[in-house]
Amino acid sequence: MRQRSGRVGKLGLCAVAAAVLLGGCAFVPAAAGRVTRGKDASGRIAARAVVVVAAGDIACKPGSRVTRTRCHQMGVARLIGRLHPRALLALGDLAYPAGTQPAFDHAYGPSWGRFKSITHPVPGNHEYGTPGAAGYYGYFGPRATPLRPHCRIWCPGHYSLRIGSWHAVALVTNCDEPEGNCRWIPSQTAWLRRDLNRHRFRCTVAYMKNPLFSGGFGATPQVRPLWRVLQAHGVDLVLTGHAHNYQRFVRLTPSGRRSAHGITEIIAGTGGDRLFTLARTRHQAARINHRFGVMRLALGRGHWTSEFVTERGHVMDRARGTCH
């Protein structure tokens, strides 16, 4: 796979003259990011490029005060509305501090809950602050546990779905802190292998709460067995949250070596709750602290593009690549 990337500053989004006259610029979705449709050989409507947004670490405790680095879930939700996604991937730790039903109803619901009908979530460890993640499964229902649609507590939260021409795999990496005990990974590894053997798409994205690689906080070696299966089946992207900033890595193997056959990991723990200052680490292609926002992906036939779009609509990182 070929991958290209770049960092984009604010003035790169506007003509210099406009920046001088107006002192800034507004975010305008690029034409290349629009969803386009065409018919495949069977006559079905098929998406050629599907716009997806993703982030985790989202809603503060109901009633929390908004500060510069805390509780921006409403602002990020307004951004999502301007991006007009076809799908939203919620990357865990969605309702702080413990994933209760009131937290989902009164903090997550009025913000990101506006997009519940297009949301494909995974839980984080904070959801399990409520026994069995009952608040999470109660709020999302079958969207969170399609393998057991009527389940509402201690449910299987992993599943797969089709997004345009891509296969997507949602994985549960509920890792206790500080013990680092990641439940269900052994059983999910076997399921994941069967799922990827059954769905042989050219392009596949996996998403989960915990990253394998991260600078300063959040790296979770316990997810490496999942990564080994993902790489063996040619998965292209892994999207995660947990680290409360934005990071993008070059294509890496599960052991951390650069490889054209590796996986691009992108972290966006920037959905609204709070932000961390994290360090630079090996093989980082981009690192952005102190900005709330989302990943915006355009998933096309055999290729992908990604952007990190801040709460105010500025694009601060771009990358693109072709599938394995």
C-alpha cells in the first residue's frame, strides 16, 4: 500500500488574502469528501466513497462545567453535523465517569446521541463502571450487540458490518486500569479470525477502544493478539481512542516494525471529555495535543483518505493510502 500524508495549518485552508481580510477561515467540506453513488454490475446502489467520522472519550459527567480542555462534546457534535457522515464510529468511553444510564441520557444523548441512527459503537472501560455495561447496552440496544440483539447486560459487543465497499470490524478491548486486564480478547481473537475468513473484502477497517501504539499514555500490548489476526488478513486501518489526543502512525506490524504490509493506526481520543499532553514516540506520523475534534475518513473502492478536523473545523492532519 502507498500512503501519503501531510500536516495542514490554518492558512493552508484559505487564500492568504482571505486570511488577512477576515482573520481566519471557515471549514468547508471538500468536494472529494462527498458521498458519491453508482450502480454495480447487479444494479444495486453502491457507495464509491463513504464519509465516516470517528472518535472516542466523549461526554463528561452531566452538569460538568465547560473549560478550555474539558467537556466539549456539544461543540464536537455540532462539527459532526457539518460533516454530514454516513456512519459514525464511537470509539469507547462514551459517557463519563461510569457509563450510567443517566449519563447516556443527559450528556451523551443531547450531544453525540443526535447521530444514534448512524452510530456503530464500541464500549470502553468506563462503560463497565456500571456492572455489565448495562447503561451502554441499554442505551444503544441492538446497535451495540448485533450478535445478541435482545441482550442488555454482559453482552457480546464485538461485531462486523459493511460500510460502502469496506468491511468493518468492531472489537471490545475493555482493559481494566491500572491492572491492564483486557477481558474477552482471547475469545474475540477466534471470532475475528472466522469473521475475516468469511468476509474477504479488499479493504477492511477495525476499530476498538485501546491502541497498540501510543506516545506517553494508552499503549496496550494486550491487544497484540488481535493485531496479529488483523495483519494476517490484510486489514488496512485500526481506529482507536483512549489516549486523549490525536495520533497517527506509519504502517506497522504488531511487533512495531515499519512495513508496507503493516497497519495504519489512528487515535482520536478527542470526542469531548478532556485532553492530555502526550509525548512524541517512534513511528508517529502525526501528533496533535490540545484539540478536540474527529477523524473524518472517506472510504472508497481500494483507497482511503483521512483528516483530523478540529472542533472549529480546521484540518490539522491529512493522510491517504490504497488498500492491500
